[in-house]
Amino acid sequence: METEPPHVGCYSLAGSSFFAALAASVLVLLAAASALGQVAGTGGTLKGFRIPAEYYPATFPGQTNQVLKTSVSGMKARLLTNGLWEVEGLRIESFRQDGRRDLEIHAANCLWDDLLNAAFSPAHLQVTSGGFYSVEGDGFFWRKTDGLLVVSNHVVSILNRDLLAAPSADLLTATNPPPAATPPSTGQVVRITSDRCIFNSQSNLLTQMGSVVAEDQQMKLSCEALEVRFTPAKRLKEVRAERNVTLLNKSDQSRANSGVGLYLITPQGESITLTEDAVWRDREDRQEVRADVFTYNLKDKSIRGEGHASMRLPRGSFTQPSLMFGARPALTNPPPVLANDTNQIHITAAVLTMLLRTTNRPHLSAVAETNVVVLSPADATRATGDKAIFDEAAGRMELQGRAQWEAEGRLVKADTLSMDRTNRVFSGRGNVFFKLPLLAAGQTNLFKASTNRLASANLFLEVLADEMAYRTNQLVFQGGVRARLLDGAIVLGQLTCETLTARFTDRIDSLLAEKRVMAEQYPPLAKQGRAVTNLLSCEVLSMKMSESGQVIALVAAENVQAAQVQVRTNSPKPVITELTCGVLTAVLLPRAGVVDKLHAEQNVEVQQNDKVARGQDAIYIAQTERLELTGHPSAQFTDGKITDADVLVWDRSTSILKARGPYRIEWTKPKAGTNRFELFPKKPASVPTPVTQR
């Protein structure tokens, strides 16, 4: 009774016990072949040895020209014992049903077993398939009934990439274009080596096992087992790698590892899918990508990670350290970066796509999509967005869609946030929201937390704008700028303009607001139950800051309009004082934040209710509480006016207005009330004070 080994197509690579048993059986037969080859034959030598051919069944009744299926022949053979033949010059051919040759097998010598209908030998074997692929190795077993071929040692397979990558129309057909007239160049082939292999022609499956290495000019893959599956037309359909899979990109020495790898050819191109603990790393282990599934596109040399995708990069790869992630001194000889090194940024997303380095593309680029999170453990910063784009060549990282960056109370939001290492810019575009605790404002890096706390830890600066750009010593907001100073939830002041620029060295040095500037200050209740609100509008407002973050000087220019509104708890009517001029300069006390000196120039006008004073120049000294108007000063009030004076001096402490030099006064005594000229009243008057003439 004829005994057949089980059909190999019914087993997966995981069936190691089957392969072990099959390999053991083959080794026994090969040992027998080696021994019997030394035994003298029982018959003479037969030239032109041939086994009866096998044909395909007739496709219609009465068919006479049957198609040849399998042919086994040898140059000569010698009959041994028990149905064994010692064959020299073995040639095995198999054909497809259309008559085209499918496989051709050559071996210098073998034993043919009539009972098993099989050939086996420790000799070298060569297998070719119409120029599409070839297999060779030492020691083999071939069975005629199902075309099973086992090669036991030193297996080398060659796959022709150009002929394997057929158009989609030919993938599953039984017809092939004729093979190329010339052998493929080295760059067109994939070479696969392994310890052993099994080929099943019926299932079109080649399985290579043991120290498998597959490589071409660009890639190198290694694993423990490799399944190569062909279409009926012997086109490559897929390649499956299992156990300790490593994929090496030769151009940059980056590598990917996984438990399983699947190579596919589709009409869109070639791809390798890696699953089970898939991870990619660059040559120095400085960059790493992980995902549930990796898809490597061989055409554009890209990796797409899906499911729990994450990326690890050095902080300097895409961002300028002094921008988003805090300042750090550069090291002359930086140490190698390990996987747990805190000098890294970590990115997680639903999907990560990375373009690998090639000869014509020496830099990496990557795109992270859906629920993107960027972390920098070194300075505890966190950024999120719908999409992130990384460009190593440009040194740029961009967050798109609800982009947000935050760290220790510092917060930046925008439609798009961009970190540009080359141009040293951290910028935001569209609906920018910026929040900074003032305790961090006196630092070299505006985006680095401070250890020096101001009087109130609840003081925050909030800015809304269309765009922002942060450079090494400058922060610029543009388009519909609205800045607020808050103490917790209490608004202390507000500034609106078109452009706001903050300049700083080791602290904030100055602020510059431009175009349609409007500033409002809302201080808490003052003495005697007074609440004072200061308003200022102009085209240009420049502010100089103290080391503690207080405004110590300001200059307002172009169409300056200032107002002060005092509301007393004991009076329902507010006191409103207005000032207009061309240029207004104010010097403030460093710690108190109150005005020490005011200087107004160019068409100065001061108005309080129905009283108005005018001149070309005005100086107010807070210490003496005196306002001095020059440049053809004049004053107008309900009961009269003063003109043609050299100088008008108003003493705020006494509410007395004096004129120096020649002047002209027109005054009508009121029927009742007072003739006090309270331009800037300090306190309610108890006794009327007459206008003093000189």
C-alpha cells in the first residue's frame, strides 16, 4: 500500500511538529539514498530513464490530445533493490493546463522510489519557474502525486521583482507574458536564504524556515519562517513572515520589528504589513514609532502605523529648544538617547504616517492624525490637536485643528500651532488664545516656568488674536488683538489693538501696541470709597517694564485720547476727566504702578465736565500735584475764560488755577455757587476759592 506524507497545504507555519516530523522523514530517506548509492545494483544501467508521464483529465469526451501534467526523466539510471533506482541527471517538469511549463527541477543524482512515486537525494537541487523565481539547495525530497518538494539544507530562492509585480488583470489568470529574454539585474531580484524549505505546487505555496533572510538592494527582511504564496499563473500573491520579524531599510539603516509580517502586491503597489508588537527605530535608536499595525509602502518608502500609534523623537529634531520646549544649553558631544531618556518628545495618535529617508530624500517627515498628543517630559509640556505634521528637513512641527499647548498654567490655543527650528519661531494662526501667569513673565524663556513668584500667584495675562509669533526675544500678536490682565477671575485691565509686541531679554522689557489702540484699567476701590477707571486710545502705545513686571513708563502717540472716571460711593455722579493730544508720555512709580509724571504734547486739551483747558504742552508732576500748560494756553469754564497767557498752572491740591505772564481773563460772577476751577479735583471743596490774577 502506497504511503503518502500529509498534504503540506493543510498546515500553517505554526505547525512546527509537522515540519519536524516531515524533515525527519526526509533526512531518513536522504540517508538511505546516500547509503544505497554505494551498493552495487541488481541490474544494468538504463539510458534515457523515464517515469510514465501524467496527463490532465480530458476536458471533453473523445479528446485525444491530452495535456501533459508531469514528466520525470534522467540521463541514465541503475536499478537497485525494493523498487529503487539510482538516477543520474534528474529532470522533472510540470506543466499548467494551457501547456506552458510550470516548474523545472534538476539534480545531478537521486534515488527514485517506485513505491512512493518520489525522488530523494542529498545532492544539490535547482528549481526554476519560467523566469519568475528559482530555488536551489542541498538534499531534497520530491513526490509526484501532489508535487510536494522538500529541500533540507542551504536553501536559496530568487524572485524576479519585475515579473512578479504583474498588473492586476494578470494576478489570478492562468496566462503569463513570456519571460524576459535576459536574466534580471541584481536590483530586480529578491534573494531569500534559509535552512530548509517546502514547496507545494498544488497550493502554490513556498515555505522557507530557519534563519530566513530576504533582501534586495533597498530592504532586508529576516525571520524564522517565511511563506511565499503564488497565483495559479505563478505571480507572487503574498509573502508572510513569522517570528522575530526584522525589516531593515538599507539607505538609512532604520529597522522595523514585529511578530508577523505580510508582503502584498496590489494594483496600487507593493506593501509590507507588520503586526504583533510592531516597532520602527532609526539607526541610533533616537527615533521610534510603535503601533498595532504597520504598513510599509515600498513605492514611496513610507510607514503607516494604525492603532495606539506612538512616536518618540529627540526634542531638537523638529523644534527649537528655546521655543516650545524650554531652553537648554547645547552639548558639544551629546550622549546617545535611550528609549526612556527624558530629553525626548513623545507623540501619540490614532494614525501615524512617516516618509523614510532615501537617497533623494535624506530627511524624515511624518504626519500624525486623530487625537494627537505631544508630550515633553523634560519640561512637563503637553500639546494636542487633530493633526500634526513633522518635517525634519525644515525643522518644523505643525499642529492643526483645535491645536493646544500647555504647561504649568501656561496655555496657547489656535487653529494651527507651528514650531519652526530653522527660523526659531513658535507661531499660531487662527483664533489664537494665549494665557501666561505673570510669575513666569520674568524668565529668559517666556514659555518656561518661573521659580520667582510675584505678590499674587493669580495674576494672568490673556491675549486673543488672529495670529501670534514667538521668537527668541520677541512675542508678536496680530489681528484683532485683545489682551486682559486678570487677578483670578477679576479683570484688572484690558488692551485692544491690531498688533501687540512684547520684547524681553532676561525679563519682559517693553510692550508695543499699534493701530486702533484702546487701553482700559480697572483698579480696585481706592481710599474714601473711590473707584478709578483709566482709559486711553491712540495709534501707537509703547510701555517700558520694570524687573518686577510693572509698567514704569509709557508713550502714546497719534490721536491720543485719555480719560479718567472716578466713582464715589457718596456721589451718584461720576467725575470724568478727558485729555487729548498728539503725544502723551507717562512715568510711573516702579512698585506702586501709579503715575509719577505726565507730559502731553501737540494740541493738548484737558476737559472735566464743562471745563476745558488747552495748550501745546502740558506737564503734570504727581509729587507737587501741579499741572502746567504752555504754548498759548487757555482755559474755558461756565463763568468765563482765560486766554493769551504764557503759562497756566493748576494746583490740584488747592484747586487753584494761576496764570503767569501777560494774560486775559473774562469772568462773570455767578448768582450763586462757587467760582472754583476744579479741573482735576482731589477732594470736595468746603470753601469757594476765587480765581487769582497776577
